[in-house]
Amino acid sequence: MRLNLLETALMNNPLRAVLQRRIEAHRLLELGGGLGEGRALEIGCGRGVGVEIILDTFGAASVDAFDLDPRMIARARQRIHDRGGRARLWVGDATALPLPSERYDAVFDFGILHHVEDWRRAILEVRRVLRPGGRFYGEEVYSHIVTHPLWRRLLHHPQKDRFDHDQLSRALSDAGLRVVGSREVRGWFGWIVAERSVNR
């Protein structure tokens, strides 16, 4: 689901980038560690700030990233044009990844799953493209915010079958991803890192 005008403005401003770099990324790094030159995928890359964070903060050797909105991909291409062949971008859908299985050491979600109607299908795709032992790093907004009457009027999110921290943890576990670290804030949003089982 594409962002409406208000959420596009909220997600594409300097304050959001600062929060993403200084708080969200560091919380995920504390919970799950770095990549050690691994290959990463970002779902819903927006204007490309996450791609920079994955390369610079998590130490990925390369990042593949996509977004449902072609305008965001255009912005991301401008942002990361000096990264050479370390980043690849395309327009895509988190529920149908045009990628081979077991390709990535890490998959990153900087607040995208709550925009996806069939978020459980997206999690299955995440698990499919992760290598055994690979990690999912997620920062998410939960149903308490998404379905709140005020935010429901201002922002454009799916309203059916939304998740809280425990429901997201269970869905990851059901898909074969073991939660290795998590933290939530007042049931509004949280961070979670899960690892693909080597045996499943």
C-alpha cells in the first residue's frame, strides 16, 4: 500500500532520517549485531536512507532494496548514486519477491510490514530469501497506533488483521524465524530481530 501525502511528508524529512539513524538502527544493532560484509535486502526502501544505514551502520557488503512506489525508487537512486555497485534498487512488492531462495544474510524492515495487507505472506517471503542463520531486522508500528481513530483518519493503513508485538513475534516463529531480541514501547511500536532456523 502506498503512503498518502501526509505520511509521505512524515517519512521523507530530515527528522525521520535522524531518528532512523540514531535510534532505530542502533536499537536493531544492539539486538541483532552487524552483518560482517554480508548481503542484505531492504523491503520498502523509501528514499534510500535505510540503504545507507545498512551499508554504513550494519556493515553490509551490498544491499538490494525495493519499494512499491516508483517515486520513492527515483529518490533513492538519487541518494545512493555514489555507492557504485553496492546497492541495487527496483519497484516491487513484499509479498512476491522476484528473488531466489536463501540469497540474503539479512532482511531489513524499517516500518513497512504494517503497510502490507497480507503481512504474513511478506514474512514467509522474508524467510524464504534468508539463508539459514540469516536475520530479519524489523522496526514496526503496531495496531494500537494503526487502528487508532485519529491516525486512521490521517494516515492510510490497512485496518484488518493488524498486529501487535506478540502477534508479530508469533508470526515470525510460525514462519520458521526464531526471535533473538526484541523491545517494544507502550504497545505503540517496537524493534525485533529474528533468525532463520538452520533446520527448517
